[in-house]
Amino acid sequence: MTSPFEEVELNKKHEEILGKRAVLLQQMESRYEQQKSKRRQQVKLSQAAHERNAQLLQDLQKMENCLRTRKFPHPDILSLETRYWASVEEKIPEWERFLLGKGPHPSSDPSRTPKQRKQKTTPRDHVPTQDGALPPRPILKHVK
């Protein structure tokens, strides 16, 4: 048999355990709700990402179709453009210091031939720079 004192102690411990149990159940329910909320948010984010990816894929497919059906410029135009940019790239070292404001105009270079110094351009062909100097004309070779 248990004494009344022991019964009171057991009741207190039982009540204490029930209180802890209630707190733990409340915490578990709270965590469960947080997890459900987090899961719903992840599902929304995942769906949004899926829709964005699908839209990007459609856009890429449209661009691919446009590129496949696009007509390219005439080969002479492509050749002219290629030679122009090659000429520009060839002249970059000659003009770089001048364009950066660190050196003289290339036409004032004494190592240039008289023919190169006398080359004239018309105002409608080129727009003068701030100091009145003109950029180089590309050297175009006629292909027959």
C-alpha cells in the first residue's frame, strides 16, 4: 500500500508530466504547421520556376526558329563587312594612343609615307573629332 504522502507526490509528478506532455504536443503541432507552410511555399516556388523555365524554353525555341528561317546578307556584303573590321583592327594600334588622348594624330607621324599624309577625306565621309582630326578611312581592295 502507498501512503497518502506518496500518493500526493505521485499526483504532483503525474500533473507535471501531463503539463510537459501538453507543452511538447503544442510544440509538435506548431512545428508541423510550420513545415506544412514551408512545404506549400516551396511548392509555389517550384511551380513558378517551372512556369518560368517553360516560358524560357518557348522563347528559345522561337529564337531558334527565327534564326533558322532568317535570310543572311549577300556574300559580297559579308565580305565587305569582314574586310572593313579587319582594316579597323589593323589600324587600332596606330590610332589607340591618339583616341585615348595620350599621343599625336597618326597623320602627324613622320614615318608615314607622303601618300599616306596627303590622303584627303571629305567632310561628308567622316565626322571630325574634337581637335579637327579625322579617323582613318578603311582600305578597301576591290575583288573582281
